[in-house]
Amino acid sequence: MASVSTLIQILPLVAGFALAADYPGIPKDLTTPVQQRVAFKGPNAISVAWNTYQKLNEGCVQYGKSANSLTSQACSTQSLTYGTSRTWANTVVLSGLDAATTYYYKINSTNSTVNQFMTARTPGDKTAFNLDVVVDLGVYGADGYTTSRKRDIPYVQPALNHTTIAALARTIDNYDFVIHPGDFAYADDWYLKPKNLLDGKNAYAAILENFYDQLAPIADRKPYMVSPGNHEAACTEIPFSSGLCPEGQKNFTDFLTRFNGQMPTSFASSSKNVTAQAAAKKAQALANPPFWYSFEYGMAHIVMIDTETDFPSAPDAAGGSANLGGGPFGKTPTQQLDFLDADLSSVDRTVTPWVIVAGHRPWYSTGDSKNICTPCQKAFEPLFYKYGVDLGVFGHVHNSQRFNPVYNNIADTAGLKNPKAPAYIIAGGAGNIEGLSDVGANFSTNVFAYGDEFSYATLKFKDAKNLQIDFLRSDTGEVLDSSVVYKEHAVAFVRN
């Protein structure tokens, strides 16, 4: 967060700089797909999304099970933008797909290539799989993070190695998909570059374009599942001009435009239990993607939540502690919590034994107490415990942390061997212009904390009873911490 006095000190340094945003070049063919991304849209559906430098009357995707035989096609007229964006976001849903199957696809354009994805495993499929977790990931290069953990303001040296994104690319065959609960690009930190101080609107847009281009080699092949963080609310990271807040830098505008229609609601219940089926239908009706929703993959039920708005005293909501005035996005004040209650109550552990919930702001963290989201804990933790969530995944704090199972600030005496309380991790060390956070003072249930270099997490679903959690150093691939949560999952419907 920059103060007005800091800006006044920095402004004289602007002299001599070329005040221009570092936009990517625009292709000659304005229908050329850029910033490509795929996501699970349903148990037998994938959404393909991309941006273009002109509005498309119709966007189409050819696809099939062979790279040389793209015999099917799906189209959509959805092509969305907002006032300060140079691009339009396009989304097409491919449905009726076979489960756990590799498909090849090509976005229709004179300048596009064939790519591939794998569809979701059927709920109940007990095949082992891995997913990667990244949070708080920013643009790299002259306008973003470097390979150094320290930030150097007002000037940041260009990075030649984008560490975490490079690691995801290098290991792309080792994981099935990625979850990213909040903070993308850090475009609202444009003010940290002196050349941007008089060009905030364009700098914001340019950073977003560059970031999603950098992410595309991962997100166009591996389903990339998202939910919002505080940097998507944006705008008050700096008092831009005299309080002017350009469209796109307020109220999650870019996040909502970019991921509109791409994330699922929640999957229909795979349980034979009638009550569970009814609860899942209720959850589908209450889901509000890309803010809160759920999906299933093999033996995992995964819920993405919004820790920014839409619950009492939410930090980014109107009147919240962050003063960002975001949302609400639900039709009622309790829609998100009603969704989570219905969704978690529907989970049949005989089908999907593992329940993972991912959001942005944690309520357990080492270091400064400002890292703790007390309203989040009050709103969400009782539901986590009641329905036996196995792991809470968070970020916001720019380092990596792991906590033994804990509820209401009290450690579960069972530890990692069949606890009732959820275990928690923070995977906020992926790298951004703000640098890494010092680990700081310990918390009683914390068993691992690392903030020396950029890092991320991998969740390895080994079987119905064993979940391995690894933290990896991004530049070297070194395993920094490894643990296994053991759960019997002996009860179909958990009620603690």
C-alpha cells in the first residue's frame, strides 16, 4: 500500500522516463487468440476461453480425440470487454466429453495452433493424481517480480527467469490441474514503477495482458481453477489522481469479465443418497462462479470460496476493513455461506473421500496479526469443522506455510492421523512485485514456514486415505516440506 507522501517523494523520479505502458504487441490478425485458458465446466465439459483484440461475433473451437482429426465444433457469441480494456474475453463450452480423456482443440482463427487438455476424472474414480496450488502470482519481467525475494522500489530489475511459471511449465506432466485462489498479475501495483505514475489506466491494462500471456502456456493445457483475492478488487492500492478509479480497477471488473461463464457452478451429486442429491441441487442454485463454486475430480471434492465479499464484515465489501467497497455479488447477504453449507453437506465420502476448500485470506498464519482474517474465520471455520473439511488452502501472505489440524485456535490432538479438524496451508509464495513476506513469529500449530525464495504447493491424492502435501522451491524444484494427512473417511456424511 502506497501513501500519498510516498507518491510525492517518487514523482520527481519520473523525470526523464518515457511515460508509456509496456503493452504486448497487437497481432495483425485481431482474431488471434491470446491469454488462452481452460477450466472444468462440468463432469463432462470443458470451457475454453481466450482474449482477442477485437470483438468476435462468434467464437468457435474445433476439437476431437486426435490432433489430426478435430471433427467436432462448439461456438459462442460471448465476447466481453470493459471501458479501459484493449481486449475482449471469449468463452466456449465443449460438452458431452468422455471422462479422464485427452482431447485436442484449436480456436478458430487464421493464427492459432492445436493444443490439448484432459477432462475431469469421474467422481469416485480412485486413481491417484496431483494438483498444483499457486496463489499471489504476479507478472514477471520489467514490470513485475524478479528472482530475488526482495523488492527494490522505485525500480525493479527485469527478470529473465519467471521461476514459478517456469516450474509449472517444466513439470506440466506431473499434475492434472491448478487451483489459484486469488491475486493475479498485481496490475493494481502499477504505481511501483515510476514510468507508470502518470499513465495508470494503460499500465494496469498492460500488466494484465502481459501476465495472462505469460500464464497461457500453463492455463491453455491444464484446467486453471480460480477464485478472487484482494488485488482483483483493486483501485485503492493507490489514491489514483484525485480519487478517480478507472473502470477495470474497481469491484473485480477484470476478474469477472475474464472468467465470466468459464468456472462451473457445482457438479450434480454422484451419491445414491436422496438427501445428498437435493443438497447438491441447492448448492448448484446458490453457486456464483467465478466467486464461489465447487467441482469434483476423482476422489476429491473441491470448493472455491470468496474471502473478499459476501459474508458479515467481509474485508473487501462495503464497510470492510480493506476499504475497497466491493460486491456484494450474491442475491442475498447469506448466499455464499448458504451455498457452502449446502455444498459441504452433499459430499458423500464413499464417492469423493477428500474435501478441499480454497480461498484467499487465511485465518491461521505466522507473522503479523494483520495477516489473520478474523471475519473469515468466524464465517467459514464452523462449516469447515462441521462437515469435516480435510484441507483448507489459502494465500494472501506471501510465503509458504503448513499447519497441523486446528479448530477454533486449538490443535487437534490427533495431528495428521485421522483428525476431525482441517489441516491448513498457505501457498502465497509464488512471486509478485511486492516480494515475499518474512515468516515472523510462530503460531502454535504451525509446522512449516518458508519465505526465502519463491515456492508453491502440490497436493498428491495417493488414495482414499492418504493425501500428501509437498512444498517446492520454484527455481530448483527442491522439496522444502512434505507431509501426509491420513483420514479413514469411514463415515459417508460427516457431521462433527
